[in-house]
Amino acid sequence: MRQRAVIAMATVGAPDLLVADEPTTALDAERRTQVLRVLAEQREAAGAALLLVTHDLDVVREHADRVLVMYAGRTSELGPAKAVWNRPRAPYTAGLLASLPQDGPRRRRLPALPGTPPAPGALPPGCAFAPRCPLAADRCRTEEPEPRDVDGRLVACHRTDEVPADPVALFQEGRPA
Ligand code: SF4
């Protein structure tokens, strides 16, 4: 109820942009659905854009038109949410999607990203994801990748062409780090 009240307070001034920072954290599935529905209704009523900041990939899949995936404060990938979801082109995005539970015949042990995120004040040289990336090469450890156009989206990765279509394949056990 408090979250609903805050959403109503945020929209009362008819903003052009609503920013919802982790709006579903610590909510069960039913409350999560309710809060997202209220946000969508208020956004519609205000005629506003909605910027969702979230770690919940299901929220992204169900509610985002465009998605910006960030790692260590930097862009990994930016593009239409459906396209990014169906075919990630940055290894970090692939790792996030690979860690989601699968239904049906694809069900298997979930891969986990190796290592831990870097401290904000101590980013490694080059690509910040390199210490955890299965595709990391020498260039990745010295040269920070700039976002560039890849099939209508922005991707910051030197080796995006080598990201497999199946994200799980990139983070399977036994693959060299
Ligand atoms: S630039 Fe290199 S280390 Fe960074 S995500 Fe791409 S392949 Fe991995």
C-alpha cells in the first residue's frame, strides 16, 4: 500500500518521465504484479515515459520496450528488449540470461558467473568484465570497448561476433575462463 501511495504521489504532478528504482524489490509475485500494474496505469494516465531500474529480468522481459544492460557503471548493451532477450550480443547480458531457470526439456544446472563484480573505485584496465568473461582476450584487458552499432543496437564488446546464440553455451561448466 505504501508503494502504491508513493507511485500516486510521483504521478500527481503529471511528469514527462517516471523513474522507478527497483520498484518490486522484496515483494512477492502477487504484490509485484500489482505494483507493476499500478505503475503502468499511472504512466498511461500521465502520458509519461517510464524508466525502470531493476535487477529482475522478468520485469524487463514483461514490461520494457528498450533495455540498457550495465556492468560496473558502463554500458554493456542497449537495444529493443525483445531482441536483446532473444539474442544477447554482449557476454555479460548472455551471462544474466544464462542464469535464469529454464522450463521443460531445456532444464539443466544453472551456470553462474565466475568471480565477483569489481569495486567501483578499482575497475580493472580495459573491459571491466574481462576478469569474469569466458571470451576475454589480451585486447580486452588493455582497451576499454566503446559502444558500437551491432544489428541496430549498441554493444560494448570487442568480441561480440563470438557470443553464441545460446547464452548458456558461453557459461557452461568446463569452459575456460
Ligand atoms: S570486451 Fe572482451 S572481456 Fe569485455 S565482454 Fe567483450 S569479450 Fe568479454
